[in-house]
Amino acid sequence: MSKNLRLAIGGLMLLVVIGALIGGLGLERFVVHYRATTSLPFQGNVQLYRRGEEILKSVDWFQRFARNRQITDAYRRVENALRAGGNTIAIGHSFRFLRSDFRELPDIVANRLLPRIALSNIEQMAHAKPDDMNVSSDLVVYATDRDAKLAAEMADVALQFARDALLRISLMDALRVWNVEAAAELAAARSTIIAHRGTVESLSRRIAEMQRIRDSYRDGAPVAAPDAAVQVQVTGPRYLSLSQQIVGLEAERIDETEQLKLAEQSKQRLEVIGRIGGGFDKLLDGVSDASKALQLMADELSRQFGGSERSAAPLPVAAGVSEMERVLVGLRARFVDAAAIPRRPVARREGPGRLLLAAGGALAGFAIWLAFMQLIIRRPTLAAPASHDGVKRAVARAVG
């Protein structure tokens, strides 16, 4: 074997080995990345997710969330990812059943699921039955990085941010219900009370007049009994006897009085909700941690209406406090106490495998060797025509 051939084969082997090492070890850092995934049970609350979809991409909201926390590299990477956009951090909502699965459900089951999905967050907490809050869905968080451990930490930070942001949005919705909507309902309740009071007073006057007429007939001459052979068709209460008309009016007054009492209790309940809820605005605005604000609200409710105080309070007051407490307890169970699935984010490798990268590097080394050898082979070939032309010119001079 000639020396040149041995040098060519040695160069080939060297380039192939170097290419394999560069592909298998060097390119892996730039081509391969890790995607960490975690999720939070979300109970099919599409409305809340749509409200917070843009907020979950906001750098300002993340900076408020990170305030007064120990800032690590994962926090800085998440903030940079939110500022730059892209798919490094992704937060989405996913139902545990597909649309095709929903189409295949029996009609009776589908009709029960649709109202549950349509309920808003606060409606589910305050008024829905426990059976209405079991729609299966997840808030899914993804984080991508070249380091598996850092990707898992970023996913965990992003999930904490999503918890905080969605809890803050829910508390804002609750405060809107307790302040703005309660004020509107309170005005309507006051108008209803005035209407019921007017109706009760009108019925009382009518009953008094009917009793006066009945007594006047009782004091006068006896009225002849009607002929038994004569049948009269009664088409309205006015043609009933006076005693029957009075009984009917008194029954109607009892109904209106009950409606008046219920309206007054509703007014008292709304007044309590508005008074307590109005003081929660400063608590939410003054705390960067939404879970801490939730705890402060619950503590304030317990302070104002503890065990003995609540048992001694009027029924409307206790009902208003219990309604607010139910919302706070539900929000805590959903966003603070709910465990992530899985509890720690799982990082999964994405990209070509190390063997494939090594093979690609070796192929690149072979391509470089082949190009180099072609260049060496072509150089004498290109130089030969020039020498031949010189010889021909020398021969021509000698002959001529």
C-alpha cells in the first residue's frame, strides 16, 4: 500500500472520528432540549382561563408575583421568556375528554355537562352544587430549556405564577360580585320592599272596608235566602260572599307579608356582603401574593363573625357571611391546596438522539475528506494542460 493511500485513509479515519465526537457531544448542547410538563386540576372553568389567557403572558403580572420572593435563575429565565414571547413557556387549558368523546356521550349526560361548563367561577363557588363542579380538565404548563433540571424548575415557577394570577383574577371577580353587583341587587331589593309594603297596605285597607261592609249588613234587616231552584254562575271573587272575599284578601296579604320579609332579609344580607366586601379591596391591592390576600380575607371574616358571634347574628347576616366564606374556601381548595399533577414537573428529552448526532457528525467528516481528496486529485489534472501547451510552443519555435 502506497504512502499516499495510507495518508488518505488515516485522514479519513481522523475526520470521521472528530466529526462523530463533535456531533455526539458538541451538537447535543445546541440541538437537543428538554420539555418539562406539569398541570393543575381546573374543573372545566373555560371562562376563567379565557380571562387570564393574556394575563398569563404578562411580564408586569409576573414581576408583581415575583416581588418579595427569592429570585432564582428559573425566575429570571421565565421572565425573559415571557418578555421575548415564543414557546419557551406555554400555559394552556385541556379537557380530559375530546370533542369526539363528547359527541359520543348519551344526550342525558351531555345535557348535564353543558350547564356546568357554562357556570362562571364565582357562580360555581357560591351557588353550584358539589356535583356541578366535577368537569374534568387541566391547566397545563410547559417549559423548555437545554438543561433538564432548569426546565423542571421553570415549569414549577410558571405553575406557581399561573396559580397566583388565576387566584387574583378570581378574587377580583368575587370583589366585583360583593361590591358592584351586590349594590345593584341591594337597590333592586329596596325597590321590591317598597312595592311589597304598598301592596300590604292596600290589602289591609281593602280588608278593613270589606269588614265594615259586612258589619253594616249584619246590623241591617236580614236578607232573604236565595231560591234553591235558582243557580248563579260565579265568574269572579267579587261575586262571592263578603266573608269569602275577606278570607281571600287575608290570604293574599299573608303571601305579600312573607314576600316583604324575604325581601328585607335579602336587603340585610346584601348590606352585610357589601360592607365586608368593600374593605377587601385594599387587602388585595396591598399584597403581591394572592394566596396571602385570600388568607387575610378569611381571617377578617373569622374576626368579625366568629363562632359565638355568628350563632347570635340574625339569619340574613349569617347567610351573607357563609356565602362569602364558601367562595373563599372554594378558591383556596382550587388554587392553593390543589396538588399539581405530577407533583414535580417531568422533563422529557426532545430532539435527535446522541447516536444519530454522532452518525451525522461522522458523515460530515467523510464529506469534508471527500471534498479535500477531490481537490488534491484535480490539481495535477488542471496543471497538465498548461505544461503540454508550453511543449508545443517550444517545438514550434525549433521547427520554424
